[in-house]
Amino acid sequence: ADPPTFFDYSEHGGWGRAVEMCSGVGACRKKFQGTMCPSYMATRDEAHSTRGRANVLRLAMSGQLGEVDLQDRALREVLDLCLECRACKSECPVGVDMARFKSEFLADYWRRHGTPLSARMLGNIQQLSRWSSPLAPFSNWMLSSGPVRWLNERMFGIDARRQLPQWQKQTLSQWWNCRIGSPSSSVAPQKAVLFKDTFTNYFEPEIGIAAIELCEAAGIRIGLAPNHCCGRPLISQGMLNQAREYARKNVQSLFPVVQKGLKIVVCEPSCLSALCEDAPALLRGEEQEKAKAIAESCLLFEEFMEMASRSGNGDLSFVS
């Protein structure tokens, strides 16, 4: 079967062909090296290996599991422990991307059964942070209180013993806006913009501030990107329709940045993955081409600084 999908699997000939990539080598059953597959390392259960998940998904799609199909709750249980770390894409000899398969499955599953409140809450962490950050530290106190921890465990499946991230009163965006108009430590032409991901912006702005200040200390002028959330939380929760809208918004806001020849510097690797791999695969036509152009201009902060240090003066014109 080759059902309609959110992601573009044309390079594999469709989703039905993509799930057949697993050749059964079993590299995902490693126990002492690499990062694939963390859930298998913990449980030692074949069902929790990338190979096990790929086999079950392929058998379900090809009708070899009897009445079990893409709607079946047992299939969801097999895919549930996939942490979407994407180690399989880099460490599997054939590059099976189980994280994407899981997102695609969940999107179809939620369409049939309804999206649970826990997925909506975790997927929309940016919106939740936008509401809660101005209320810090009161919102953090509420979140860490016993009754709310109990409620989170019952409603959202978040263990009451887990200490959750703390929202910051001043976000990275607010810190940046306060500096506008002040003299910059660098007078060099602007070379890049920093992508403000949800966690750097609302939870750990000191990381973004340090990145900007380090660039300026090195003589590199850098701005703050006019971006939206990369959509990674939504993708992880299978809310692909909303993730596609986020991808469209980022194309609209970031493509003009790319046209100016600026690099897009990202602190969070999962956001880089969403921008470079997921956004182009979620979009089609002209939007997809623009998303690919944006992807070519994105790089991690440490990669950016390494290139800058090699140039000696922050000149990144040699970066392809």
C-alpha cells in the first residue's frame, strides 16, 4: 500500500517503498557503542529496535498481519518507544528514518482516533511558553507544585518525579530588542542571524546571549532571525498539518534572509534537523525549493564558529 502522506517520499518511490529500506542487518541491536537504538539498549526487546519497528510497519502496510493495519493500537505500542533521536538515519547502513515513519503513522492515527491532550500540549510547547514566560516565576512555582505534578502525570503522562524546565521572565527576543540602537561591539558587515528556538528563547536565553556575544567578541556581526518555531515538537507528536504551516511561515520569514546571503546559525541540533530535513519534505512546489535553499544556509553554531576562526577575521564568503 502507498497511502497519501505529509512527508515527500518520492526519492524512495513513496512511503510504501521507504518502509522496505530495512534489510535486516540488525545494526540497531548494538548494545555498547553508538546511539542506535536507545530503547533497544534499555529493553533488549526486538520490538523496540529499529529493525523490529520497520518489520512490523511493513507487515501491517502490506496486509500480512491479518486485521492489524495502520489504525491498530498494537502498532502504536510498537512505535511508541521510538525516542525520535534519529540515530537510525545516520547509523543504520541504509539510513532507515524511523522517527519520520513514526510521525507519519501518528498523523494518520490521530486523524482516525483524535489527537490526545498530551500530544497537543507537548506539540504546542512554543505557544504554552509564550503564555507562561511572562508569568514567571509564578508559572514555574505552579508547575513544580505537588497538585500540578500529580495532574500532569494523570493527564499528560509526565512522571510526577520529573523536574520540568523553568521559564524565564526575560526571553532572548526581549533581551535582543533591548539592545537595538545600542552600539555593537562589531562594526563588520552582518554575516548571519541566530535562529531563536523555543527552548533557547523561553527556557535558556543565556545560551543565545552567549552565542551572540561570542560572535561579536570575535568581530562577527550577527542578528536575530525573524523565525517561527521549527515545528520539531509538532512533528514528534505527529501533528504534521500544523507543522507544515510552521514550515510555510519559516519559508516566508527566512527566505529573504537567505537571499541577502546571510547564514542561519542554530544552537539546537534537533531544530537544524527540522529546518534542513523535515521542512523541505513537508512542503511542495516552490515552497519546497525555497525550504531547500534555507536548508543550505543553515548550520550549527559550533560549525559556524569553526569556519569563522579558520577565516581569521569573520569572513565567511568561502562558505558554500
